[in-house]
Amino acid sequence: MNTTVKLCGIELANPVIPASGTFGYGAEFAALYDINCLGTFSFKGTTRSPRFGNPGPRIAEAPAGLLNSVGLQNPGVDAVIAEELPRLREVFHKPVMANVCGFSVDEYVEVAAKLDACPEVGWLEINISCPNVHGGGMGFGTCAESAAEVTREVKAAVHKPVIVKLTPNVTDIVSIARSCENAGADGLSLINTMLAMRIDPATRRPVLKNLTGGLSGPAVFPVALRMVWQVYEAVGIPIIGMGGVSSAEDVIEMLLAGATAVGVGAANLREPYAARDIVEALPRAMAKYGIDNLQDITGGAHNG
């Protein structure tokens, strides 16, 4: 049984990719298991300068999901390159996906260019979809023209594949996806979290200090699957499908909808071994559904 897939020309042993913001910079999970069993992972969203993130509370539970408003807490790109990547190199022996965040086009370009020069980095995931910051992030991903501008400028500054991460908080995700493809994107990640909130009846106030946060977890899986399906029909570049994935069968559904690889997000926060367990369960799920080669089923549900 063949679990390998190719993402923007780079072969992965399997399509399972822990999603940015749920796997740190890798070393944390490497203390629990050999993370080389993964296809790769997308490390924490990284900005030009260090960010403490949003004030707390910034996590809230929801039925079949989780809200977060962490706000891109990270040590800044220079510290990531000087400290995190050398530490990662000791425990992970595959190309890693660098998640790039910014509050201006110039910041996206600067951070992407710095990470592009790092030998550990295989892909640049350009996050234009974070719903938990003001003045950047999702603001670039809700407008086709802005999404295209970020994509075009980053592509001009780097050599490695550029994968643009899209927000579901739009009326028409297909138009955003097409604009990124037309601007030169090598691939797309979707979806990021859905804007949501909780209110505490006892205090009569929103639970999150930021008022709203991003909803992830099994509750969003059917929405993510639908958007992957729609985008697959509209573009010709690879898709990383994510949003509520928590089992090997979810991975197969995402591939059938059109994904080439699959992100695992909130499941890592609930169960630290989730991504490893999905990798181990994939061959059994393939056997159950008569799948010999995962590369053969991408978009398979569109052929009927």
C-alpha cells in the first residue's frame, strides 16, 4: 500500500501535516514521539517582530470544537531562525513548512524571504487568514485583490513553493483561490478557523477577551470539506485540506474532495498523539476502502 503523495514537487511519506498553531516549532511534540513519521508539519505562524499575542482568556470550549484567539504569539522570525530551526534540525529530518504571517505586504515579503533562505524549509505557507489579529491576517484574505497582491509580491521574493492559506470567513472562497493561483501561488491551504464566539451566562460577557475567536475541531469538518471540493473544481494547483480532521477516514474524505495533503489542527491539542495515530491508521483505512495508492484518489469523488 502506497501512502506517499507529492506536494508542489516534494514527496511526502504520507499526506498528514499537523497544522500551524497546533504543533509549535516541532520540538515540543518530538519529546513525545518520533515526528519523522509525519509527512511534514507547518510550524507556528511567524511574524517580523516578537508577539506576545492576545490577552487572556483566549481559549474557549464549544460543542465538537474549540475557540482560540491566541493572536499569533511567536518569538519573531530572527529568533525562529537562530533558535527554533537548529533545535528542529536535531529531531526532524524532512523539509518543514514555514507559516508566514504579516501586517503589511512588506512584512510578508521580508519574513518569507528570510525563511526561504533556510535549508530546513521546504514550503512557505502564507497565512492571509488569521481571524484573531487586527490590522493584518484575515484582512488580506477576504479580498481577492489583496490576496493576489500578497501572493505576487512574495512569489517575486522567494524560490521555494508558496502555499497560500485561505479563510472560510468569506462569501466566495473560490474567487479568492483563483486570484491566488493567477498571482502565482503554487498551492493552497484551506480552511483556517471560522469566526465565532461564546458568552458566559453567569457574567453575561463574552468568554474570550478578544470577544471573538477562531472555531476549529470536528464541528467545522463538513464546511471545510465543502470548500475543498469547490476550490478543487476551480483551480489546478495542489490543496492542503484542513478543518476538523481527526481520523484516517477524515483524511480519505479530504483527498476524495480534492486535497493532495491534509492538515490536522485542533486534534493535536485534544490528543498530542493524534497525528501519529492517524498516520498509523491510514493503511488500515486504505485496505478497508480498497485503496492501493493515495495519490490515485485525490479528487476521486468528482468523477462519479
